[in-house]
Amino acid sequence: MTSSPSTTLPEARSAVQTTRLPLATAAVWAVSAAIVGYALIFGGYAATIISFALIYAVFVSGLNVFMGLTAQVSFGQSAFAAIGGYSSAVLTTTYAWPPLAGMSAGLVFSLLAAWAIGFPTLRLKGHYLAMATLAIGLITYEIAVEWESVTQGYLGISGIPPLGIGPFEAVSDRQILVVLSVVVLVIAFAVKRIQHSRLGRSFAAVAGSEEAAATLGINVARTKLVSFLLAAGLASISGSLFVHVVGYVSPEVFGLHMVILAFSMVYIGGLGTVAGPLIGALIVSILPEVFRGMKDSQDLAYGIALILILIYAPKGIAGVAGAFDARRAA
Amino acid sequence: MNPAATSSSLPEVAQPVLDVRSLSASYGHVEALRSVDISVGRGELVAVLGPNGAGKSTLLRAIMGLIPNHGEVLFQGNALTRRKPGAAATKGVVLVPEGRGIFGPMTVLENLELGAYSVGRDKKEVERRLTSVFGLFPRLKERFKQTAGSMSGGEQQMVAVGRAMMADPKVLLLDEPSLGLAPRVTGEILDTLGALSQSGLPVILVEQKAPLALQLACRAYLLSLGRIVATINPREVKSHDELAQYYFA
């Protein structure tokens, strides 16, 4: 659309925003809702798989803020999931704190750790930042193993209470699914709001060119730190959710495997998109179950499926949907 | 600076808006800028000329605080003390970087709005500045929802200059705005810069195409190996040969 000279800019802008419904993106949300709905109806094993996928969606949403919106790389987000998870576990089992208080304390600890780590680390760029954050993840893992007086090492902590507020406890598969779905929706809404806020625009500017962003008066170091804190906060929440849903935590949960899985999810879902973390987490979690009947060839089929998705949808599922909607709107 | 290579009859800058004194900068052990002095006053367009590797872009980046540097940068008589990246921009010293530095995946409108980042949530002020930029570059209004990366080089340069104008600059620095542009488009961009300068905005223009820059500039500094080797009065340069003499002096 080309605005006529008589059209004022706010009018033209609102005309752009309301031209057409983003059908493809809506379809991605609808498919995600259908998958969660299926698990909600049939419960059992499907509900367990989708619950873990939703927890990962929270973790990946944080990674998406840091990597997708701000174009920084971190292999160490599992560290903040571990801090959140272990804080919840220790505070609710040893000190009998309610789950929400334990989760909140974990969030505060994670943000403090992210601030202390991010302040010096985020001066690094590219591969150097990736390696530094990887080291942070590995160090946190070692701490979880070695600090036995608190974490109980490889033995782990069991008997962690389920999610709940006051008298309400999410105990059944379906209750857990509903709680996790609400959390994921709230986070997706928040990420969408951030993306279109002044902060989101500064993320996008830093992602485009740090130097160009600085010439516009954007404090690049502070912007990267805020993005890192947001990612750490969401990682912490996902770690807490995990321990309350499973009722147990050990260091292996927050190992390198978690990071690799999250990277697969964010790329397959669509880096920098709002729906990407959710659809990516669902696909990567469901695919192994789809191929379970193939026995020995299961891993091979899973790998091939992921590669095919990335070949034919290099921007991820939600990325392709977004591009399709943008073409329709043009 | 070599005084022998400096034009006579160059008027003094009465009240420099931006005064750069003994500015030096290095990349590791390589000294890229050596004690450079330049200044620009209200309504002046000064050109910084020189061959590749002379230190022209480094000079602008050092003024903006984008690279570590020594020396003084006085803006409206006050030192830009917190020489951190972004600090100069918030005071009104705005750079259009080499290669334009536009955000390709964003629309023209989003690029322009980022220029007014320091305005915050004052939507009326942002709209006022947008109207002003669309007055300078009507083509940007026609294409405001197009992604900036899909535009031609000339249009991208308009976005870059427009985005800088959205910051309401008190001094505008431009790094090779003609790079990769057709002569007609270059002329269009430079005409706009000339008009901006005549409206009172101080402009520092780094340019390799010296004849083009000298048409607009009231004063030109010639950089070589990080030093200012000549200060030129463009009115005294009548031919390419005379310009070449400055380059080879």
C-alpha cells in the first residue's frame, strides 16, 4: 500500500497493521493448540511428553529473546535453569517454602548470577561469547555435581512438591498441562509486547549492527545485558517448573543435552518469532515418539526429519509462516 | 599539519559547534589517527578527504567514541567527557556510518523511528520528526512499509540520512554517503546535505570523491596516514590538477 499524500502517518500506519490477518502464523498457533488439546483430552503419556515440551518452550523463549531478537549466542542458559531448579528444589524440600516462593527466589538468584556473569562476559562477541557462556554452563553443572551438601550430587533431590498456589496443587497430568499452557501463553504475550516496544526495537538495532545502534544513542552494553537477564529469567522459571512437575532434580537434567535440544527447538520453530519456541519445542519433543516404532533406526529417522525441516524451512516453521503472511500483506 | 600545504584566505571558524583537538586513535599497535584538529561551525559543511586508509572513517568513529581514543572533542564548548559509544549521539552528534548501517529486515518506518530512540515515548515528537524527514525525502513516505534491505542503494542512503535526521542532530557526520551509488543519486543525496547545511546544520562529510565534496564544502581537510596534511579552501581549487597537487604535496 502506498499512502496518499493526504493520508497522515498514524492513519497509514494503522492501515498497514490491520490490512490482513496473519493467517499462516495463526495456523501455527492453531496447530500448537491442537497438539496441546490432544494431550489434554487423552492425557497419560501424551500429556507427559507435551508437558515437557511446554517447559522447554519457556526455556527456548528466553533463548529466543537473546539469540533471535538480539542476535547474541549463549550456550550457557542451562546454568540459569539449574539455578532456578535447584533453588526451588532446596527451598521447598529443606526449608518447606511454598513452590511459588521457591520459584521466585530462584528467579532472583538467577538474575543476580546473570548480571554478575553478563556484565564482563557480554563484552565478548560471536564465537568468544559462545565459548564463554558454554563454560558457564559447564561450571554450573560441575557445581551441581560437587556441592553435595546442598545438591546431593548425582543422587539428586527428590520429594519436591508439585506446582501450586495456596490450597491449589497441580497434581494430575491435565492440571499440569493447563498450568503450563497458561504460563507459555503469558510468556508468548510478554515476548510479543517486548518485541514491539522501545526495548524490542533496541534489541533489533543491536541485532542489526552494534555500531549503528550505538550511533543512534542506544546503550549497546546495557541492551545486551537486559536481553541476557530476560533469557536467564525465563530459563530459571523453566528450571523451577521442571523440578516441580517431575518432583526430582539431578545435575544431568541441566547438562549439555538440554542446550543442544533447545538450539534444535529454536531453529526448527523459528528464531526471532513469537510462536517459534512453542512449535519448535512441540515438534522436537513429539518427533522421537513418532519414530519410536522404527526401533534401531529411530535416532536416524529423527535426525533426518530435523535436517529436512531445516533444509526446507531454514527460517523455522514460524519463520516461514511469518514470511508467507508478510508476502500476503505486501 | 603542514602549514605549507594549507590554503591562505581560509576564514576562521567563529564559534565551532564541534571542535576536535589533538585526536588520536589506534587499532592495536597501528596508529590510525595522529593528533588531528578539525572544527565545524553553524551552517558549515566541511569535507574530510583522503585516499583509502588515510583515517577518515577512523576520525568519525573516534569522534563518536566508537573506538578508544585520546584527545579532546568539544561540543558547543563542552567536552564530550563520557566518550562511550552512544554518548555523543544522545548529545546530538549523529553519524551516518559507512555502508549506511541500516537495519535491512526492518521497514523504512521502523528504521526511521529508531533514529528517534532518544525521544522515548513522545509519539507527537516522533510524528513531527517523521513529517520533517518525509519532507526531505518524499520517496521514503511512499515506501515507508517496505523493508529497508529490499530498497535500492540510493533509497537505503536516504533511509540512513533520514534516520540520522530523526535524531534531531546538532552536528551531522557522514561517512562516504556516495559509496556504491549512481552519479545521479549521489547528486540528489549531496544536494540534500547542502540544503541541510544551509539551513544551519553543521555537517562533516567524509568522502573519497573529492570534486563532489569540494562543490559543497566551505573547507576541506586532507588526511593522509592519519594526519591532516592540508586544509583546503575549495574556492581556490579550480581544477583536478590543483587538487592533485594537494594530494601529492
